[in-house]
Amino acid sequence: MAEPTLVQVFGTGTTQDATTITILKVNLPRLTPSATNTAESLLTGILLKAKDGLMRTTFDTNIDQSLYVEGGFAQFVFRGTNNDGYRVDQLTVSLARPDDASIIDPNNY
């Protein structure tokens, strides 16, 4: 099998050139596109989209796929001076490549 394509992972209309990548906000699950989306909301949408396109099941069967994203378990924590309750959701990004004992390098995936 082949490595997943930009469109398979990030949706129709995703493009790249030597200096930019364009991912359409409309392709990001549950994101309400606006001119003022926060960096955190955009990253969350990208991770949710990647979760749909880079599944563990395809990772297990496609040796050319090097990453998978999967959900974890929600937890509850208390934060701030008022100890307000927060739900903490997990998305785990796993990266696989032959071991050469080096650091994570995006060029290896």
C-alpha cells in the first residue's frame, strides 16, 4: 500500500508547495471556521481530522503508514485558584520508523 496522501489525511482542497500547506478549515471536524480561530482550536481540528485519516487499523495493515492518531480516556482535573473542574480529553499521536536511536525528525515520516 502507499503512504497516505494529503487529501486522504486532511481532506479535499488540501495543497502544498515548497513553503506552505493549505488545509481548508471546512475539512476540520467540529470546527466553526472564522477569521479568528485560535491556534489551539485549529490544532485540535487538525488532530481530529488526522485521527480520521491515520487510524491504527490502517497503520497495522499498511507498512507505508508511519503515524496513527487515536483517542484516549477522558479525565477530570481541578485547575486555578478556585479549583474549577476541567475535562481533559486525550489524543495520542504515535510515530513509527526503523530504530536508529535519534530524536523525532519530521523528515523521517
